[in-house]
Amino acid sequence: MIYLNGDFLPIEEARVPVLDRGFIFGDGVYEVIPVYSRKPFRLAEHLLRLQHSLDGIRLQNPHSDSEWSDMLEQVIAGNEGDDQYLYLHITRGVARRDHAFPKGAVPTVFIMSNPLLAPPRELLATGVAAITASDNRWLRCDIKAISLLPNVLLRQMAVDAGAMETVLLREGFMTEGAASNIFVVKNGILLAPPKNHLMLPGITYDVVLELAAAEKIPCEVREVSEYEVRTAQELLLTSSTKEIMPITRLDDKPVGDGKPGTMFALLHRLYQSYKQTTMRGAPSIS
């Protein structure tokens, strides 16, 4: 069951006009929210990021936080599985094809749910491979825009190479992954690129930094050089659906000793504990 413009219905019955600006221009934003035991994870933070994206494209939020919460509750309840991930999609609406913002258009709002599968244990035990590529995307990567063709092409480069992710480099520094944030461990210090217009402010990224601060793990938020990436002791991939995963091969060369490291083991354990504690205190959606 999905939500589309005021209706809850089977996804097979959903229809969007061909003149929707999301279809014509990719004029819209999206958000992905993990759900554990039928409880959205860090919902307030996800809705705040959604607002940032809407502000970035000058589109008024069509719903209040409480309205979003109610709609998400119904979508969760209408789908099977205790662990899901929600996809929210908002476009500027339907109008004749013209680049300028249409007057009076009503935003299209779409929500769907998919099963949320935990990262396979074998990948957590062995790590995953990644490649590097030049970050050739636009300069507002902080907006979670639905026009993701550059990310699609960069991610496909990894798939073609038999890898999980593409680590993006711009002018000698790392920005993020094609579909994730990337952390570097160098000399025992956790390095994270700063939030700016060149990267998406990840919710899991925030959790990792909060856990590092709480556990007094040495950490620096600053520009991370390509040299530091290529000579890292560990590389970590984070996202709402993949949580925290170790990258153990980069451009077909081992990262560190080629095995998941101690920083990954510690942060993974802390993240799982934090998630369980947070979900126990969250209101249940059933």
C-alpha cells in the first residue's frame, strides 16, 4: 500500500500525470526513513532534512510534521514486516512544460514502503569493495533532489566493477559516496568530511559522530584528502538502509590489512546498541 495525493491504495493502481514536473524536469525532492519494529528511526531529523531540501528548491512544505507522521503511520501499518524503509517523494506538481515555476500548481506527494533488510553478516565480516571516481555532480548536493542521474551513473560504475560503492573525489578531496557517506580512519582518528553544499547531510553520518563524541573516540570533521583516503587504515560506508559497513578494498587494492578494522567493530556495536535503545523509547506504530 502506498500514499499518493491524499489516497492510500495499492501501488499497482497509482497513476501520475505525464506533465508532472518530477517526470518532466526531475523537479522535486525525496527522503528515505528506516523503520525498525514499526517505529520510524530519528523521524524528526529526517523531516528536518526534508524541510532543508524543500527550502533548497523553493517549494513550500505541503504538510506539517504531525501530518507527515500520520501518513507515515498509515503506510507502515498497511505494509508487511516490522522493519521497513519509507520513501517520500514530493514534486512541484502538474503544469504545462515551462522551466519557470508554475503558479497555482499543487505538489505531488508520494510515499511507499519497502522491506528493510539488515546488511548480510558475511559482508560485515569480510567488508565490501569500492572504487573511486571524480565527483562530477552539481554544486547543491546537500539537497536530496530526485534528479539523481549523476549519482545513478557513478553508482553503476561500481556495479560494473563488481563493487558496492563509488567514493567521490573533487579537487583532491573526498566528498561522499554515490549513495552513502564515507568515513576515513587514519592514524587511529575517525575523519569525516564537513557538511556543506558538496555532500548530503546523512542521518547515519550524524549518529556516527554523536557516538564518537559520546565514547570519546578521536574524531576530526574536516576536509579529507584523496591521499588520506588511499592510505586509510579503514574506510566506512554509512547510509540509512546500509547502516555502517566496512570498505576493505578500494580500486582493487586492500584498505589497511584488507579486513574490517577495530573502528568499524566498535562503531557497529555502538550503533546497534543505540538503535535498540532509541527504538525502545519510540512510540510504536501498528
